[in-house]
Amino acid sequence: MIEALKQHYGYLFEDDLLKEINQVGVFKDIPAGFLLMDIGETIKYMPLLFSGAIKILREDAKGDELLLYFIEQGDTCTMSFTCCLGNKKSEIRAIAETDTKLIMVPVEHMQLWLGKYKSWQNFILLSYHERTSELLEAIDTIAFLKMDERLLKYLKDKAMVNHNDVINVTHSEIAQDLHTSRVVISRLLKKLENEGAIKLQRNQIQLMKL
DNA sequence: ACATTAAGTGATT
DNA sequence: AATCACTTAATGT
């Protein structure tokens, strides 16, 4: 496992830190669709991604979801950091978008390492910055883009994290992520298909031009 | 062959 | 852009 760590995080962390991560972390193989963290749960571990992607969702009062952003390799969940300081509960839901390999580090080490390792400090600050940017982007998307533009962005993002232009989703799953109705998605997808941007099949969408 | 789930469509608000 | 109501198509048992 230490080799895998070095391979993915060696360029970020010094050897001593890698060793510590290796000692206290738990390596996990997560299948696509697995619920990693739900709203209201206390966060005990922070994930360091090796490969794959995780989607981060917000939920409204009715239980409907809204996709905020994806986390990819080299990323961590900043929420886990914020929460461990105040022992707060998660305000987001995290679901594995693809099969994902990651290492779970107990949160109590995070603060310790902040003082001990400069590289860890940088990593946390940088992650913070990246997450904040992505949140702002998510807000912009919801506030300023129309549904057809949001859909197109969604498809592109999805293709990117999956490293594949063929996406396996149903229209209603998209509708859930974008917090709209299936009918609307079906219509917009149909329009995109007529424009030649995508190709539709049952449970599958192929992106033609990006 | 039948039931279930996914997707397409017109009409209305 | 959302909702309803209905149709058609694909898929599982």
C-alpha cells in the first residue's frame, strides 16, 4: 500500500508523512454507487482519493438532491476537515460516482499533521481553495445558467470524471442530480440529439462533440 | 406473455 | 420549466 501512496501522493508529501498515513489509514475499494457519507453523519475519517470519483450532493427539505461537484484523484473532502474541528456533522452527501480507491485517515491526525508537516498544511489549504472555487462555480451554474446549459455542463463533467464519452444514466437520474423533472431532461436531451451533440439510447448517452 | 421500468409527447399552467 | 396524462419502447421474469 505504501507504494500506491507514494505513486499518488509522493509528489505532495514527504516520506515521513507518507509513512504515517500508511500506518493510520485504512485502504478501501469502493464500488460505484456506494454511499460514503450522508447528511447528519459525524465525520470520522477523511478520504484521500487514489482513483475514481465521488459526487457531492446537497439535499433540500423534501429530500430532493442537487449535485454540487465531483471529487477526483488527489483531492480530499474539505468538509471532513471543517467538521473535525468542531466535531460537526456532515452537511453533504457523498456517493461514489465510479469505482473508487481511497485511503481513510482518522480525522484526529489531521490537526496533528498541520503543525508537523508543511506539505500537509499546503495540501489542506490548497484543497480548501479548490473546493471553494468549485462551490462558487456550482452557484454560478445554478444561478446563471439555463437548464439546457446546466445539462450540457453536467454531461461534460460526467464524461470527464468517468473518462468516457459514453455515459450510463437514466433521464430521471439526471433529473435528480440537477433537481428538475424527468420530462424536462428528456425534452432537452432530445433537442441536443437533434442538434447532433449527443446520441441517445436506453440508459446511455453518447457525447458526440464537446 | 406479462409486468416493470425507461423514454417520448401533447397539453396546460 | 413544471406537472399531468398518456403512449411507446426496452427489458426482466
